[in-house]
Amino acid sequence: MLWHLKDGPKRHGELAELLPGVSPKVLSERLDGLENRGLVLRAPTVAFPRRVTYSLSLKGTELLSILDRLELWSRRDHRAAARSPDQTS
């Protein structure tokens, strides 16, 4: 979820589309947990219809460099495994 919020605020439905297979209940629970940990900000709108957007907090944004490095490592590992499946460790 943090990865998908790096490009800007998203509504619950937008995140659900980006995370196929995740039930709405589980998505809500995870967003609540990230909000409680100070990684995500929840911003309800005042206008009708009421909507809620989620965005990264400063603390959540600080994690992006770690997520970027993890993605880079994953891509390298995936390529290495594709080249020689016997030698992955």
C-alpha cells in the first residue's frame, strides 16, 4: 500500500484496484494499522459525497528509499534466478 501511495493520495477504491485479491475489509484494516503507526494520513472530505483519501505521512515517505532498495534487490535476484535456477540461495 505504501508503494502505491508514493505517487500521491488515493481513495480506498483506487487502492483496491491496485491490490487485486485483497478484500475491502482487509484493506481497511491494513490502512487503519498504517494510520495508527503514523505511516499513512487519512483525510475525509467535507463535500458530498463524502470521500476519504489516504496519503503518505512524512514517516511513511521516509520508508520509500528502503522500499526502492528492496525493489531493486528483488529485480536483481529475479534476473539472477532466471539465468541460473540451480544457483539461487
